[in-house]
Amino acid sequence: MMIHNRSFHSMSLNSNQIKHVSQSIQMTVQATTLNHEIILASDFSPKRTVLIPVDGSKNSAHALDHAIKSLLNAENDLVVLLHARTMATFAAALAMNYHEFAKSEYKQSVTLLESLAEKLKSNGYHVKAISTAGDAREVIDEQIEAIKPDLVVVASHGKGALEKAFVGSVSQHVLRHCKSPVVVIPLH
């Protein structure tokens, strides 16, 4: 098998190398498509479902804290935390071991969600936490369609101005496209 690439010289791969590349691609696809759910709400019929996308930023933490203090009701609400894991670009995949990147992102996402879910659970809330790979806007749209939340709570700003300049604000996207009521928590 010959691989041609504009930035690299042609190279020949033997059957063992092809098998290794094939296994690596398969493991990477599994790691990037793997979803994870944490459910701390057994036998609970909520009066209201509140979706709160989180990204690990200080602004996201502030939005969650504000929701706990001012918007959520522990007796009636199911709080659904959602984290969209980063998908490496093709350029990043070339520069690093993409499979290791995907596994690392998955572990960080699950750790973040476990921590936030435990915080909510210790305050008496019923919690479901979802980690999935993809663009945050698309993941949020998909989960809104699947969950049909009564309320969505988002931070006004996420991980940074540079990201906003290139991909647009997630909170602006949610405001424009969400059919459920949306509460945007501003920076303080």
C-alpha cells in the first residue's frame, strides 16, 4: 500500500504496519464516539428538567453555582449536566497521537462531570450527567432534541474570546436555536 501526501514523501507500509494503523483508527473512533452517562436520580419523576451545558471554565462554574442558588429546586428538578468533548482537528491529529488525545479528553470530561454531579447530589439534587464528543453547539442541539428540557441554563461566555471569534458563541447559538426557555448567566 502506498500513502501519498503533499507534505510527506510517499512511503510503503508492510502488512503489520497497516494492521497497526487500522487498529489505531478503530480505537480512536471508539474513543471519540464513546458517550458516558452518570445518573444520580433513581426512581424520580421530575416536574422540571433543566439542562446545564458545562465546559470546565470559571464562567461555566459560575453559571452552575448561580443556578443552584437561584434557579433550581432540589425537590422537583432533574438537573442534566452536559459536556461536549473537544474533537481534534485534522492538523492536531497529524501532530499528535489522536487516540491518546481522545482518551485524555474522555477522562477529563468524566472527571469534570463526576465532580459536578457529586456537588449537586450532595446538595439534594437529582442529577444526570452526559459526556459526548463533538462541537458544543451540535451536541447541545442534539441533547435538547432528545431530552426536551423545560429550561436550559448557559454561561454568557465559555472558554475564551479567541474561540468565540472563530466559532461563535455557544450561548448565542443556544439562544437563537433552542425551543426551550434559556437563561444566560452573565459574568460577574
